[in-house]
Amino acid sequence: MLSDERRQTIAEIKKAVAALCDNYGEDYWRRLDAERGYPTEFVREMTEAGFLTALIPEEYGGSGMALLDACAILEEISRRGAHAGACHAQMYVMGALLRHGSDAQKAAYLPKIAAGELRLQSFGVTEPSTGTDTTSLKTVAKRDGDVWKISGQKVWISRVEHSDLMVLLARTTPLPEVSKKTEGLSAFIVDLRSAIGNGLTVQPIDAMINHHACELFFDDLEIPLDNLLGQEGKGFRVILDGMNAERILIAAECVGDSRYFIEKSSDYARERVVFGRPIGANQGVQFPIARCHAETEAAALMVERAALLFEAGAPCGPEANMAKMLAADASWKAGDVAMQTHGGFAFSREYHIERKFRETRLYQIAPISTNLILSYLAEHVLGLPRSF
């Protein structure tokens, strides 16, 4: 249970984030969505305020916050109608860099990230033929003298065009030569500024939401040997630390989305008068909104539990996955209720509901699908036979 002091700190963080977000109203995000633009000004101001450097220790120029504080930041961004996906990777990738980066890597990158001179906004894992079957990925990295040469393909990698650095997962030992599928994978830091056009080709994907996703093609991309993140062949553990943080932070965003939808629905239901009375006086309108509120508050508690376990360095795989699933379900349901509450007006871009509805739909699928979470819980928590 959180102390009163910790809760007060989180409340103050949310208040400060809300004040910054108020400078970028929903029309700002609607315009960017239409133009497929990147919120450069918003990201810069969030960085300068110390919010996007939340997890970087103070000794490197960051804010030195904990994961639950970062959750509060992303939740409030989403709750204010903004699109947190434009900047969240810098937080969850930080888990991998902070826990597995060498002293030299931290000294080289963290102060510049904290100062806004570098962006670490990309996480290169997913591939066209393997999806979330991470251990079967085909991208390979081979030693060649004083460099690694990387070849392969990635897909749905977000913000590559708006980032300076990317954490990449590749296989360094062929799958048939390892005793466990999770062995033989290695993580790397890729400097996108020098890589693009020199072995790395980036192809943007035209998608239903403005998530700046791309397909990547590696053709003997050369990176220095010391860009290895963590130990060679142990990259799966590096990525897991990033993935657990990612799922918890994404869950916080979903809580924010859900609270956004609930507030929009409640406001509209109070104001919209049909047949001489507010539509919110009808149980058929108010009950779905009330249920969404209850489910969102339950999901928020699971996010808090998962974040506190992560902060303590304790195993948190089940909690991180449950937080992501419950929060994503809550936000999707709240979005659907908001669409239904607003009726035909929900389809008007002027009301912003349809944009947020599209954005929150992503989290039924990414960063891990609901079915994979259920299979994980069934096998690793409940002890049921493996289903695939």
C-alpha cells in the first residue's frame, strides 16, 4: 500500500503533467493525426520539464523517478486526450539500458538523453514472420573483426524516423545450436543517425493510427562491438526487463484512456437532453459508464501492484501481463461505451472520441496480444499444459 506521502507526490506529478498538456489541446492532436505528424514541440517540452527523463538517475541529469511515477506521467498524458505513444518508448526502453548497460554506455547516452540532445524512442523486436514468437526471430548479428554485422527485417517498429537510438534484438547464435530457445539472442544499441542509409532502410507503414510505425531492412549494417547491451547471448533477459516495464507503462496509458472516455461520456450524458431529460438519467446509459469506472479502478490497482514489484526488483511477469490485459480491456470497453453514449456525434472528428477509440484499440494487440497473456498465465501461473 502506498504511503500518503507517495500518493501526494503522484498527485503533484499528475497536476504538473496536466498543466503542460493543457498547452496542447485536443485540436493539436487531431491535426497531427490527420497529417500523420510527430508532436515535436510536445516531446521537447515534456523532456525539458523532466517528464520523459523520469527514469534516468539524477547523476546522469535525469529526474530520478521510479516506475510508478512514470506510470502517473503517461496515464495523465492519455487522460488529457493526448497520444502518449509518441513518447513512451523512452521510458520503457530505459529499463533495459539502466539494468544492463555498461558504465561506459550509460555515461555516453544517458546525459544526452536527459538533456534532450538524443532520443531513445525505438525498440526493435517484432518481425514479419515471427510476431510475438520472439525466440524464433530471424534477424542475425555476426562478429566481423571489430564490428557486428546485422542482417534481417523488423516490422511495426515505431518512431524510428523520430529517434536517434534504438535497442535492437538479434540472434547471435543459431537456434539449432542453443539448448534453450531463449539463449543465443543479443541486444544492441543502434545509432540510427549513422545507420539509416548505411545498411538500414526504413519504410513507413500507413496504419489506422498515428503511431509512426515502420518496417526495417538490415543489410550487413555495421555497428561497433561495444554497442552490445548486456551479455552476448543473454539478450532475451535484457529485453524482458524492457518488456515488463513496457507492459506496465502501457497499462497506465490505458487507464488514462479509460478515464478520458469515462469523463467524456459522463459529461455528455449530463448535458445531452433527449425527450425532455438528460440521457444520463437513463439506466441504459449510466450503468455501462458506471461499470467502466469500476473496471478501470480495478485495473489501476493492478498497475500499481506491478509497478511496485518492478521497483523492488522482484519478479513481476504475471502482474505486468495482467495489468496490461485488464487495463487494455477497460480502455477498449470504455471507448466503446463513449462511442455509444455520444451516438452519431462520436463519429465526428470534432468530438475527438473516434481518434482516441482508434488509438486505444491498439492495446488489445500490442505490445502483446490478449491471447498470449492468457496462455502465459495458464501455463506459468496456473500450471496448465502448454497450448502452443
